[in-house]
Amino acid sequence: MGAMLVGMATGFAAMGISFTLIGFSLVTRTVVALVIRRKARRLNMDSGLWAVSGFILGVLIIPVYLFAKRKTASLVCTACGQQNEHSANFCVSCGAPVSHFDDGRFLKKILLIAVAVIVAVYVISAVFTLVIP
């Protein structure tokens, strides 16, 4: 009887720790999503997609955002090397078309890769669970 009570107490403690970690993860992901959304909106990026990505990937989205931010901010003309404004379609110096970084397409590729990795991990773990009893 005493062993059963100890086992139940251990199980409840493990459940409490699990729920605490899940809650911490959800709060962290929500904060990251809101911060990334606000910063993306300031740079005229697709803030909704960045928010969803921030929630799905959590803190892993931060280096991706920093890379995209650098790509968005650097609108250097490939013809003459002149730095242009973010909203410029043509170079102010030579008139050549300025290519813009498409953060939506970039972010969709990142999300597709992340989902593929997550699915692969689940499939591999399911196979190992079935094969190794």
C-alpha cells in the first residue's frame, strides 16, 4: 500500500513538472511571436506570418528573423553599389531596378522545412517504438 502511494505521488509530481514546462513553453512562444510580429511590422514585413512562425518555432525563429532583417535592410544596387531606401524600386543613383527580399517566400520555406523535420522525428520515433519493444 505504501509503495502504491509513493508511486502515485511520484506520478503526480512528474505530471506537475510536465504541465509547468508546457505552460512555460507556451508563454515563451507567445512572447516571441508578439515581439517578432511587432518588429516585423515596423520593417513592413509580413507580420502575421512572422507571428505564426514565432509561435511554431519559438526562440529558433530569432536567428531566422535577424537574417531576414539584414536582407531587408540592405537594398544595395547591384549595378553601382548605392545604398537605397527600403521602399525604393529603382536605384537613386543609376536608375537600375532594385531587387527586394521576399520575406514571405523565405519564411514559408523555413516553415516547410521545420514541419518536415518535426514529421520526420515523429515517424522515426514511431518506427523505433514499434520495432524495439
